[in-house]
Amino acid sequence: RPDAEHTPESYWKYCKVRHHPPIPTCSTSVHPSFLCFQNICLFSHLHVFQYVRVSSDTRPEVLYELLTEQWKLTPPNLLISVTGGAKNFYLKARLKNMFHRGLIKVAQTTGAWILTGGTNTGVMKHVGQAVRSYALSSSLNGHIVAIGVATWGIIHNRHTLVNPEGSFPAHYDADAKGQGHLSCLDHNHTHFLLVDNGTHGQYGVEIELRALLEKCISGKNGVTIPVVCVVLDGGPGTLNTMYNAMLNGTPCVVLEGSGRIADVVANVAELPVSRVTIALIQQLMKNFLCNTKSPSETIKVVIFIFSASRSGECLGGESSQRQLELAVAWNRVDIAKTEIFTDESQWKSEQLHKAMFTALVGNKPDFVSLLLENGVSLRDFLQKETLCDLYKLLPNCLFLRRLAKRASTSQNLTSCFSKILFPLQLSKSLGSRSTFREESPDPQTNPERDLFLWAIIHNNKELAEIFWEECQDCMAAALAASKILKKLAEEGHDADEGEEMIKLAKHYEKRAMDVFSECYSCDEERAQKLLVRVSPFWGRTTCLRMALEADTQKFVAQSGVQGLLTQIWCGELSVENPVWRVLVCIIFCPLIYMPFLDYRYELCN
């Protein structure tokens, strides 16, 4: 014991680092910040979930890496943060069923993550019951992710989760007997993040790390993932959570009828501004929230939430922008068509750029089509930085690694596609005399082609189809896609992905055949000229050259293409000349200067 007379007073104060230094609890630690990384088995061997014990100062980026790379969770399109009463409270059967159905429907249709406190009490227990009802329903498909973020020091029987020798899985005893003021983990959650700061029995340790994790997830990969706060029951602590959420621009959904602070906020929010008074709020607090230590502060928070909700209704364009972001995140094209893109709404192209980027990255072809229909200008949207960001989010592949070596800067990324895939010089043997030329725009600025190439490299049939229809030279684009996909399939290592690429290559070969057949049926001569027309957007090559190099045998076998090849072979001679006349002229050369053979220009005249 140190000398009290010579020891500073600060020495006797609790210090987390000095009194509870973080150390690994087993030999299976996968990261210095992780104290435990095992499977968890609750109640029986049929319920196996994953958990990790972490320090309260763990960086949220590390936790996100654990969730997505180690636990293989698909990144969410929506984050549902459920908060409210930590103690058990009663919900009417109708309200309970409504909450269960609504929560699961949103999570299923949007691919959302649900974040709760993780214990088997209060609102967390209701979320667990909703997930369990979903899992037991044979009519529902998919997987709901429910992540419990709990304080390690308040978990009952937490000693069963620690084994110096390792335990896979750890058998957790969720018996509530003798738990006292501690809480058991809810066995219906799918993953657990257990936050430890060295304390015992202290609730709320996880709040700060949970907020940082939500903020980290919402802004990952350059795409804003919407966060929604769902409130059931709750006390002053829940009110502070709502307060902080609205300060960060997070919308709050309050379940009216769930009790306490949720009912106070719900009753106030429905009233007109003229009727909201401090006396009314005091009466509501007295009715729904009996024990409040600081009523004046609570009333101020309620007034702020009411004011924030009212100001949100008057945001106009910003509110519509937020609605569009949520509709894209939830992939609700029907709502966007009926509620957002109405006859009264006027959208500028730049207002839709963020939604367009999110729809492309999130693979939402229906939304991409809808945004194009409602005024998105691809030339304004697809800047060089935007195209680079799209490629950065693609999975690693051999083609992109090779392309990166050739592209010294991001500015020549597009030109490298053409230089790698197609030669710059046009062979004279393909009938250069028959090629007609026209003034063309800068081949380096063609957003339709660039997005089509991006979708092809991504092996995304739906998005590729959308941008193929937008391309100026759709037959050349289809043949180029066929060649690219076949080359990627040859160099790839994934057999299944290679088969999909070959299938998509055949699809675009069929597309090119359909386009040429349609043109040939309307005008044979002009259709054949399309085959030898130099395309400025595809390496200054021709459709015929691309078809031959891509080995599109069915395309080349068409009668119109064969007729052009015959003309190229015959040169200036007419294809109508009998073979015997040509043979005679070979033997008696002077006959060439006599009207013995027919020439194409004579027939044209």
C-alpha cells in the first residue's frame, strides 16, 4: 500500500489502463484488438452463432472487417438500429405481430443488418422473437442478420465464453436463475459483439462503440448506407439516443403504443405546433413516464425532437432527396415511381447522380432504368473520377490487374480498353474502299460505352443490357462484348464464372446478329457498309474485323456477311460473273480489257 501522505489523490481514482489492462483470453485471438473469437452455442447444438469479445476502444473499421471478411456477412443496404426499453415490457398481440412482420419484411427486402443490445430482455427480446419467427417460417427464404452489441460486464454466465485452451463451440448457459442485475444473451440473434472495458455490472459501455460502428458502416465504400433508428418503449436514455440520432440526421421510427417515451414522442409528433406546450408535455410525461429524475431536461429533449421532425417536413427538395436515397437502398422501384417521380416533381440531372452511383454499385438495374427515364445525363454523371470509383469497387480479377499495368494514369483508362482489345490500324483486305467516313465526336468521351464496358467486366447481364441499348453503335458494342467476355473466360480461374461469361458472350453474338438481320432486311447495301464502317469508339476498327477476331462463327455465317466477304474477295469484279469467264481471262489476259467481264461500278451505273 503506498504512503497516503505522499500519494496524489488522482492515484486512488479508477484507471482502466492501470487496473484492467486488455489481454487475450484464449490462444485463438485473430487480431490484437480481439480478446476472443469463437463460435457460441446457446441452449442446444442446433443454435450456433458467432461472437467476439472486444475492447471498448476498438476501432470500428476493425469490427467491420471482422463482420464482412471473417464472418462473411454481405454488406448491408440498410442499417436498422433498434433501441428502447432494456427491461421486459408488455406489447399487445396486434402491435407485437405488426412489429415482427414489419421489421422482418424490411430486413428481408432490403438486405439490412439489425443492431440491438443483444440481451434477452426488453426490446432486444422482441427483435429476437421476430428473427426466430422468420427462421421457423418455411415460406420465407434468405437470412436475417441480427447483431447484438452488448456490454461484457453485464452478461450472466459469461465465464462459459472464456476457455484458455479454446472451445469450439463454447456452450453458453442462458439460464436466467440467479442472474440478479445481470442479463443473459438472446439466443435468437445471429452475431454478438461483446464490449469490455474492465468493469462489472455497468450498463451502457457499448453505446459509444455501437454509435461509431453504425457511423462507419453507413459511410463504407463511398456509398451512403441509410441508418434508421426504431424506438420501442424506453426511458430517458432512449430519449437521449433519439436526440443524438436526429442530430446526425438519422430518421427515427417510433412504435406508438409500445409504452413510455415512445408514446410521449408519438403523441407530441401528431399534434399541430399551436397545441404543443410545456404543460402538455409535462402531463404526457406524468402519464407515460412516472419516474423521471430531470424532467426539465427531458422536456427540452422532447421539444427538440418535435421541432426537428417538423423542420424535416418542410425541407422540400432535401426531403425528396432523402426519400429517393431510401427507396434506392431498399430497392423499392414501385414507391419511387408512384411517390417520388411524380408529375409535380421536377428533378435536375445532378440531383440524381448520387442515387445513380448507388444503384450501379448496388446492382439495381430497375432503378438505373428509372433514373435514366427521369433525366439522368450520363455525360454529366460519368466523370473520370466516377468511373475510377466504379472500377475500384469491382472484385479483383486478372484482367483488371493487367489493365492497371498499362494504364499509367486514370485519364487513359478508357483508351487502354480499346488499345488492348483492338488494333489501331484497319486492314485493307476488309474493303477499305467501300468504307464511308463521317465526322465523329471524341472517342475518349463516351459514357454509354464506358458504363457498358464496366458492366461487361463486372459480368452483369442486366446492367450491360441497359447501357448496350444506350450505345450509339450497338452492333459494334455487342461484338466487342462477345470478344471481351471470351477473352476473360480464357484467362479466368473460376470455372463457374467462365461459363457465365461464355453464355453472356453468346448472348451478345445473338444480339449483333439480330441487329444486322434487321438492317439487312431493310437495306442490304447499307447494312453491308455497316460491317466495314470504321467505329471511332471501338479502337477505329470495323464490325467485320471484330467478328472475325472474336470467332463469332454464327454472325459471320449470315448470308449478308458472306455476300460482303465474296465481294471483298472478288474486288472490283461483279460476283455475277460465271467462273468459266474468270478462268478464260486468266488464260487470255487481253480479255480483261474487253467487255467480257462485268464490273461492280458498271452495274451500279
